[in-house]
Amino acid sequence: MEVIAWLIVGVIAGALARLLVPGRDPMGVLGTLVLGLVGSVIGGLVGNLFAEGDQTFTPAGLIGSILGAVLALVVYRAAVTRRTA
């Protein structure tokens, strides 16, 4: 059941990141899902540096996932732009 929750949070975080960062992204739902999951990992790692105790799903964790997905999207765009330029 946790995996389904991770996938849902991943899609939400990836979609919000794509809405927050202006520009075109040639990725579909699967790309958005992967972006959100990568963002969740980044956000979770940063969150664990500052948090204590047991970590469960929190609104702050969702915000961290979105911010991590924005960071991952910016890095992805920079890598794709360099490769095609």
C-alpha cells in the first residue's frame, strides 16, 4: 500500500514542479512520475538532515518533495540543453 502512496505523491510532486518551472518539457505521465519520485528522494534526504525521530507522511514532506522535484527538473533541463546545444 505504501508503494501506491509513493506513486501518487510522485505524480503530484512532479506535476506541480512542472507547473512551477516555466518552459516546455517533452515528458509524459511516466516522466512526470519519475521526476516526482526523484524529487521525493531529494526532499526526503534533505528533510532527514534536519528532522529527528520517526518520519511519516507530512505536509512538510510533500513540500520537500515538490522542491526536490523542481531542483531535479532544473538539473534535467540544464543537462538536456547542453546535450542538444
